[in-house]
Amino acid sequence: MGRPPEVFVRPVSMTEGRRLQRIGRTARDPVKLRRAIVVLMSAQGQSVPDIAHLLDCSQEYVRGVIHAFNDTGFAALNPKWSGGRPKTIGEQARRQICLLARCCPRDLGLALSTWSLSKLADHAVAAGLVTSVSREAVRQILRAAGISWQAGKTWKASADPDFIAKMRRVLDLYDHPPADGRVICADEFGPLSLQPRPGRAWRPVRHPARRRATYHRTGGVRHMLAALDLASGKICYRIRDRKRHQEFLSFLKLLRQRWPGHKLYLVLDNFSPHKHPEVTSWATAHNVELVFLPTNASWLNWIESEFAALRYFALNGTDHRTHAEQGDAIAAYLRWHNTRAHPKTSFAPGSVIRTWTSYQNKVA
């Protein structure tokens, strides 16, 4: 049998040549890139055996690409991905598996409180939904349906009958700060105990950081009283041994000294020291308005997000042995924060809470 005649690509114009070069530089699909290289090399006069040798592929593959390009042009460079083998699990069975995953196993008479992929697959087979199914198939079915493995979270519903009015008052202060004063968000952070704190860090694979175990913590606790000034975004604070109304009143006097010529609108939760008669009478006499949040709605206090950042960046992953050392770490972080602070605007602008006309018990 004689040698097959040489096969070359049809004449390529300058525009087509530039397009092929661009595909060779920018194509992310390896199949398209390989086919473009075959066409370019053939257009440059390379023979089929030479192209097959350089690309480490068969001569039949090279001839097929050249013939396809001669017939259909650039459409031949795009891979024709097939859909794979037909699905062995029908759509109805997939919906039933998703429904099964969202049920509690105890409701189905099983002695389990939660599912694993293997137990879910076994029960789907036992219930006759499918004849057989693997753990990976179950995982893919759940993922395609938007069902993920999540930790349970608690939500404390508010029983405040004036929830909407109080929430709107707070949101109005956030959105339209009064011209005659400053809006301050205040709260307590803590308790600050001396203990190894869990945290995350970049580490070599399989070499996590280890923390010491503590069985006796005799250092006591401290409490941080903090205030967030929305006009500047800065935080001022004091760390005290206790958080009674005496300590809170002393902190209020510090805020009054910091902004002597402004009326202070102080956004607070319903912690009992905040409502102590000595605190409320002093606030009335010194041009400080205490704006209380609805009960069980501390998430409306803007300072809570700053506390989350403080805990994550200053405390997580640490193991301070003294309160002075821990206080220095907090002070260093807050100095860093205050040098980069910006005015606080746009509290939850697109949140559903701004559309509420009555309190929603299921908002999580």
C-alpha cells in the first residue's frame, strides 16, 4: 500500500492568519488551541508527519483537523462536547432524594438525627427510589439542586411590641444624622478572659498550630466598654473589671468630655445598667439622648460588626497570659483601626428589614 498523499490546509488569508495567531495566544480551551496550531503549521507548509511528531499526536488526528477546517472553517476549531451517557437516575427520583435529604431521619422512623451521604444513599435504595446510587452521585444531585451541608444556627425572635418604631428610629439616625449632634453606638464587649483562643492562619499542610490546654483560669475577666462615632468611624473604649451602671456612667462622662458641644444620640441595647435611674437622669441633664434598640435586636447596633472584626483580627489565635498583654493587643488593633477609619454610612441599604411593616419572626 502506497504512502498517503500529503494533506495541506486550504490557502489562508492574512485576516484568517491573524485570527489563528490570536487564538494561539489567547485560547483557554486546550482542544481549540491544539487544533489552531495544527492549522497554522499546515498553512506554513509543514507536512502531516512533521506536525504529528511535533505535537505528539497521530497523523490521522492531524488530517482530520485539516479536512474539517477546509470544510467548515473556524467552526472546526471549537470542540464538540457531548453530553455524556444518559442519566440513570430520573428527575422524579432526584427530586425525591432532595426531599429526603431535607427531612429529619427520625421523622422517617430511623434512629438518626442527621444524614450522611452514605446513609442517605442507602435509605434511597431501601425506600425504592433508585436501584443503586453512590455517595458521589447523591452529592452531585444535592449540589445541582442548591442543597448544601450547613451548620444549624439559632435566632432569637424579638417580643418587643414597638419593634418597628424603634428600628425605624435607629435606621433614621443612621441614614440622616441630626445636624445638632453626633450619633454614637455603644455596647460592652467581653468578657475578656485569659485563654488560648481558636483561630485560623496559613500553615503548611497537615501541620496546624497547636494551642495549650487550660484547666484552671485564675486570672479573672475584664470587660470593654466601647463607643463607635458614626461621623468619623473611630472607636473609643475603656477596659474595666466590671460592667455595672457605675462603670457605664463613668464611660458616658468620658464621651461627654470628648464632644462637649454636641448633643449625643447614644444607640444602646437593653442591658439593665443602661437603664439605671442614675444613668438616665444624668443623660437627661447633660444633653445625651439614650436611643434603645428593640429587645433581642443587638444586630441593629452598628458597633457589633466592629466587635466581630476586633475579635477576628486582634484576639483569635492568641494566647495572652496577662490582662495587660491582652489589653495591649486590643489597643494596638484599635489604634490601627482609627488611623484608617472612615465615616459610617449606608447601614444595610438593600436589606429586607427596610421593607418591614411588622416584625418577621422567621428572618434567618
